[in-house]
Amino acid sequence: MKEPRRVRSTCATATDHPMATTYRISDLAREFDLTPRAMRFYEDMGLLQPERAGPGGRQRVYSSRDRTRLKLTLRAKRLGLSLTEARELIDMYDSPRDTGPQLRKYLQVLGQHRAQLEAQLAELQATLAEVSEHEKEARSLLARQQPRPASKTKV
């Protein structure tokens, strides 16, 4: 991933931490190889909550928290979790830091996902075995259809 261009901000979006690092939509989209449209979709799903700046609040200003949430969202997607599952897990980290419930929920989701992947793997292995059988049968049939070399007869 490319290093994002960080914007030092003293605008109203960083009142808690003057000079806090903020990111534009294009910065994070480039860093994580996403389209701005995907970023807006993640915002619509409640995974990101950028501040608004500029005329009419049209410019999205992402915080380090948003960047971390985006990184966790993409990791969850790579694991095959739905965006809803990703949001539930990520939101848990915004709650008080009692990690017991968070870890139990995470293990539950991972366990369910593992079972689903193992079932898919078993299906794929069965399908591959069936393909192998069909290939073997087709080769056998093809071998029977090959013309036999003509025997030479003496005159």
C-alpha cells in the first residue's frame, strides 16, 4: 500500500487535537486501492464517519480512527466476513475496552466463517473429484475411438 498524503489540519474537524492528521477521500482511496465510490459506500454502511468541511460540508475529512476502521474493514472482507459482520466487530472496539466480550464475539464469527469455508472446500474437493472421473472416462472413450493402424497384407 502506498503511504497516504497526510494533511495537518487545524480546521473545525480537529478541534480535539489541533494539528491532528486527517486524510482526504482520495488519500485513503489511493492508499487502500479503492475507488472514492467504495469509500462512500463504506460510509453509507456506517463503517466510516468522516467529518465534513468546506462549502456546504461537501469535503470529507477522515481521521486516523476512520483510517483504522477502513483497514479493519478490508481485513474482515479478506477473511470473507460480510460488511455487517465487520461493522459489528469494529463497533465493539468503540465501546468500553472490556476485551472479553469483543474477543468472544470475534471467535464466534471466525468459527462460523471457518465452518462455512470448510463446507465450501469440501464441495470444491468433491467437484474436483467428479471432474477427474469425467476426464478419465472421456479419455477412455476417446482411446477406444482412435482408428487402429491398418495391418499390412501381403499380396
